[in-house]
Amino acid sequence: MIFPSLQQASQVMGGVNILSPIGLAILTIGILFTVGLPLTMILKGKKD
């Protein structure tokens, strides 16, 4: 079979522990982009 089963995929894709420094950095950058960027665009948008 071409596609691995779910159990095999979870073994291959380990992931990052969210409480590690790199996990917290990824989480912080994600929050800044998903909240901060749209908020900045709304507040400092084009003024007519």
C-alpha cells in the first residue's frame, strides 16, 4: 500500500513538545501572525 497506516504515520511524525523552548517559540510566532497581523491591518489600514 502506498499510504502508511495511521499508527505508522504517528511513529514517523514525532512532532515538537509544546513545553520545550522551540515549541513555545513556534506557538508564540503562530499567535503573533494569526492575531497580530490581521489586527494591525485592520487598525492601520487604508485611510480614505
